[in-house]
Amino acid sequence: MIIVFKVYWNENFCDKIVLFAEYNQDVTLFRLSNNETYDISSEKLLKKKCDLNCYFVGIFMSTLKNSVSYQNHVGSYLSKLFHLKKLLFVQIKINMHNLSKHVIDYKWNDILNYLCYEKRELDSAMAWLSTLGGAFSALGDYFDNCAIMAGRISMQQFKLALKIGDPQTVARCRLFYALSLIQRGHLKMAQDLIRNVHQDAVTYYITDKRLRRMCHGIWTKLQYEWNKKHKTKAKNKNSIV
């Protein structure tokens, strides 16, 4: 079964979406198709028309393109509505028209206002935490309590970055926490964390040269701390002997 939605404005073609049915035993799933050619005989062709306002058509087409669940709901509903059978081709022509009065979407405007306000506050909180975290991290080489506080601030930044949805900032917060671990002597944990972030930076969704340089810089500090630790152990061993 194939369902084609064609959108027209003043008889001019604007857009098209093709849904095809996948049959798996008793379950029928509808998916988008990029196929432009179909071998359909006239007895298997069903044509329908409808006139809809442009606001609804825009929402309908956008949701249909982006939501797999909505594709299944629409396909199943039309199958029951038209009593469709397998291998039937359905073409639905949608003619768009303007409303006599345009709609102001106050509810969506309120949602956008809230999201913009939340983003602004999150960015402000992130800036404050970055300033505080940098100060405590600078003192973390000399005072353990400052290194601990820098680690806590990094965790708060990490939570904010997750809420903002910025993978690069999330990765940086993980590196800040790794730096705090190094300052507190947890070198093995820091090593694993830096490797994981670097792996993401070079192979997956994050493509940021600065992030890779941060990994290399903190890795250099980690190597320095490893060497200093080994030298201290060797010195203590020699002094005992």
C-alpha cells in the first residue's frame, strides 16, 4: 500500500510526501519513501481531494516528515477510513487556502519566551560557574579543598550543559572534572575520563579542535603528575634501602 500526499497552492504544486506500508505478520507499519516511480493500474488507484488552510497543512506536513509515530497513526487511520487493501495506491490532493483572519499563536509565543528566558539564565549560570571553577582550579594545585570545590563546580556545569543540550560543553565539563581528579591524586580515573572524551572528539559527533587541544593539554599535566608520583615512590624506596 502506498499513500501519496500532494500539496497545491492555487493549483501550483508545492510539496509531496509518500508513505508506504510494511507488512510484518499481523502488524502494518508506515514509513516515508523516496521512490518517485510506481507501477499502479487504474483499478488499484484511489484519488481523494481536500481543502485545508495553510496553517494546518504546514503543521501536518512537518509532523508527518519528522515523526515515525505520526506516520503510523496517519497511515492506519486512512487505511481504516477508506477500507484500503494491500497493493492499493492512494493519492490525496491537498489544496491550501488562506484564512479570512490570520492566527496569532499566543500559546506558542509563551513557550518560546520561556525557552529564551531559560536559555539566557542557563548561559548566565554557566558563565558564573566557569569563572568560579577557573579560580578554584587555579588554586587546586596548592590546596586540596579548592580542588574538591572545583570538581563540584564542574559537576554543576555538567548538569547545566546537559540541560542546554550542548555536547561540546558537556565534554569540556568532563575535562574540567578530570583536571580536578588529577589535582586530588585520582590519576587512573582522570586517565580513563580524558581518553573517553578524546575518543568522542575524534570519532563521533563532536568536531572541535579546541576540545582535542584541551585533551592533549590535560593529558600532559596527567603525565607530569604520573612522573612526579613515580619519582616520589622511587625516592622513598631508595631512602628506606
